[in-house]
Amino acid sequence: MRYNFSRRGLLRAPIIDVVRRQEPTTMEATPHILIVDDSADIREPLARYLTKKGLRVSTADGGQELRRVMKTSAIDLVVLDIMMPGEDGLSLCRMIRETTEIPVILLTAMVEETDRVVGLEIGADDYVTKPFSPRELLARIKAVLRRSRNLPRPAPTTERSRLRFDRWTLDTLRRELIDEGGVAAPLSTSEFRLLTVFLERPHIVLSRDQLLDLTSGRSLEPFERSIDNQVSRLRKKIEADPKNPSIIKTVWGGGYVLAAEVAEAPA
């Protein structure tokens, strides 16, 4: 039997058996997945299914338990329900993204298009709509884990709240871009994310696909303009001559690279 999960619990439909045959995992290390959902009828059967498929699984019924698990365990990916009492999934996704680089897959009702877009804008890597097949979720988990493992990691020296480059300082806590005269230049959410990705990986050539993954997750692609257009808009704000950029350079056939030196700025 195929298992479809919805807010009302576990639904059984006479379709194809996806639980009976265990598929061997191809991952070198066993990923640790955290499922966060206030409904035990969804959380527990899904945990059993993913465990049978070779994953390590922990569960949480809300934000408090999520924080406890994340403090005591190394989590590789969070499956996070949006509609929960108290702290909802969007608030928790924002917290996860601001404090870690753990990938997040949202569980959302089919009608909640606004929530899906907002979730992706604040940093979720993908979403699955309810009711859903656990087989589809498993495929998305594996895809997100593969992408996240192949992405360039931030440089240790750039993990600071204030980063100086060229004639600019980016305050990542206040999300402010400040010029050498102390004047703040406004940044949109997408521009801030893109600039942060570049500053965390100076002198590393980043392809358009990598930039899309690092800034938005591939599921946001239909809702965002192209990476090229985002880079163009950012250049207009930080480059002395946007037509001849010296900070964010184009690498033909490769993507883009931040050519400026990055250092910690005093508070």
C-alpha cells in the first residue's frame, strides 16, 4: 500500500507498495534527519518509513523539542511542518537558517502558496505539499543532501557579524551595507543573501547553479529572476563602475567570483 500523509493523519490508498521493499542507501555516511511535526499520526509513521530506508531519524513535536535535539545531536537535514501551534514552521525555519546551515524541507498544505514562497525566501531548501508520498519526500531528502554536500563551504575567517570588503562593510546581524562614509545602502532580501554568499566564499568561482542553491534553493527558481539579473542589480550598488566590475567578476563558462579581500570589521 502507498502511504499518503496529510494533516488528518495517515491515509491508505490502494496504489503501489512503496514500503514493502527496502531500497539500499547509497550515501557513504548515514544522514541524521529531524522530523518536526505536531501531529504524531504524521511524525511517527514517517520516522519509521525513513528509518527502514536506512536513515537515522529523530522527531520533535515543536520548537522546544527541536532546539533540544539540535543541541544534543548532529542533524543533517530538518523536515519541518509549517502549520504548528505556537511557533510555526516559518519562524523555526528562519531560526535554523540564521544560526546554522542545516538544510530544511518544509511540509505544507497544497493551498498555502504564500507560505511556500515565504519559506523558500527565508532559506528553506525545498518543500513537499500535503498529502504527500513518503517515497517522494525520501527522494527530495537525498537530492537536498547531495546538493548541500557539493556546495563550497564558508571560509572560517568570514564567519563574523561585520565583514569589510573594498570600500564597504556588511553588518550581517543588522543586514546593513555601509559605505566608507558611514552611509547605509539599502539591500533587498535577495541582494543581502547573494552578497553574503560571496563574502563567505571569497576568491571561489561559484556557478549559477551553486549560487541558486546557496541563496534560495532550487524550488524558488520559478519565483526569482535569474542569478545573472540579481548579480547585475547587486553590482549597481557596490561597484564603482558596474559595467567594468572589480568586486564581483564574471568567469566566462564558470560563473562569478568575489575578487575583493574580505576581513573582519571592528564593531
